[in-house]
Amino acid sequence: MNDIISNYKYSKQFILVEDNEKKFSKSPYFEADLENVDDYLFSVVTSVIQKETDDGVKHLIQYEDKEIGWISLKDSVPVYRFKPMHFQVIEENFQTNELNQKMNIDKDFISHFKGKLLTVKSQVNYKGENYYSVFLKNKFHGFHHESHLDPLFDIHLPLSERNFAEAPEVYMISNLTKPVVELPDISDAELVSIFPTNQIAKVKVKKAFYWMSSSQLKNINIPELKINHKSEAQKIMEDIFHSVQVEREKSKEMVKSVLSAKNYLSGKKGNSDFLNAVRRNSKNDADELAEEVNTYKSENLDLKRQLRTAENNYKLAQKRLDHQIDYKERVEAQRDKYKSRMQVVEEKLENLNQKYKALRDKNK
């Protein structure tokens, strides 16, 4: 069963990590080189189609909206998507990481994440450690180690006045910076969810939701809360369901667009000049927008290419410098060794000279 799941073919994502000498091909069955993989290393790409070949599985790779070509994936990191979850950053634990640095998205994450409700949509396993993809307002902000993030767990425990501290401080938002003007009636409430490490609780009173420090709750038994690590098969299954759901939503939107266009056209049949003008303007706007997007992508790829070249040149220069340092150290070691030997030879010559003088003086 696990083999069936692992080998199931569907639209999936990877962080591209391959030998930078690899190239994409026009066909999965024969070599016809296109672009070099180097321009896309450590980018999130989509394998839209997988095909079995004599050389193993080949993937048709797409980067954003651009179809690149076919390639076999050996070291690339699978991205496992799932139903979005909410987290907060654990400030005292947070550190930057190698993965984000290699993806060229390293920045001051704490200033972005502090006090914010973060959305996590996927996870990867990089060098044996789990990392979550973090989004703010649907903008991707890198992958972050699981120990740096505090998950929001659903609890759903009934609360009454005896479960609250006297005159509890209640807030409108999760960063506890906007207190409520008037304390709601908490005689009949519910503990909806909690950030266990940051000790922030979400409470429902009637139909409204509030936030507060969980230290102000008492006389309740909160179970031990932690995320259970899923098996590989479970992660793939969730990723498959996510992919199916995405395709379903795309199909729905397409059907809605077609029906809307059909209804519009049926109601405006006589005004052909207007419709033609709309089509022309829409096409022109779309062309301009597409051109701007392509220019941005081209510039972005060019910058990535320049950065990659600079990194490679730096590595080469560092390697040469290391070789030079090593050579210098070997030469110095050889010189010291030679100097030491010469001192020994000089000492032996001096001893022989002294013996010769002594022997000469004796024979006089």
C-alpha cells in the first residue's frame, strides 16, 4: 500500500536541490538540453507530470507559471502540503537557518513575525530536521524550524467565572495589544484554542472571540499538546488531497467564468461593437500585464543567476586560496625541516672539526 502511495503520480512540489551541472530536457525519453538547473537551485518548483522511463522517473518541472522541461530528481526535497494551520513565533527560540539562506530569502523575520498570526501550509524535511512554510497575508516568508514555532491547538473546553482570574485582561487580537473596552460576561464561555508555549488562549463568549494570557485561566485541565509527526505515507496522502482540492477549485472557477461569459454574451448579443472593444482592451491589458510579469521574472532569474555565479566564483576563489595556504604551509614545513637538518649537519661538521683539531694537536 505504501509503495502505491509513494509512486502515485500527481502534481507535487519540490525544493530543487540537484547537481548544478544537470540540465532540463525537452523530452523525458531522450536528451535534448534546455536550461541549466543552476538558475533554479533552491527554488520551489512544481512537478506537473511524472513519467516512467528506462532511466527512472522523469519530472516535467514548472517554476511559477513557466514550464521549464524534464529532469530526473535525486536530491530535491519534497514539499508536503496540508490544510493550513496557525502558529506564532517563539521569539526566544528563533534563529535564522541555512535553508532560507540558500533560498535567498533570509531577512529580519522576527520583526515580521512578532505578535502576528502565522499561517503554515506545508512542511519539508531538510537534513533530517522538520521545517514549516510560513505565510503572512498569503505571502511566503520562508521555511522555519518546527522548534521556533508555537502551534495553535483546538481545545474546546467549557469555561465559567470560576475558571478566570479576578478581573482578567481580555484582548481583541492575538498579540494582546488591543484590550476590550468593556469586559464581556464570562459566566458562560469556551476555551476554543491555545498557543501552549506562548501561553495565549482564544476564548469564545457568546458569538464573539477574544484573546488572553492562559495564565489567567485556573481550575482547568489542559492536556499535553504537541504535534505528532506523520509517517511518509500520511504526508503524501495529505499532499495528494491538497493537490486534488486545488485542481477542483480551479475547475470550479473555470466553470464559473465560462457560465458568466455565456450569460453576459447572451444578454448583450446586439452590442457587438462594445463586446469587440472590451475584448480588445482586455487583451491589451492582459498583454501588458503579462509582459510586466515576464520582465520581472526575467530580471529575477537574471539576479539569481548573477548571485549564483558570484557564489560559485567565491567558492572557487576560496578553494584556490585554501590550496595556496596549504601549499605555503607545506613549503614552510619543508623549509623548517630542511633548516633543522642543516643545523644537525653543521653540528656534526663542527664535532668532526673539533676531533680533527684534537687529533692533529696530539700528533705534533
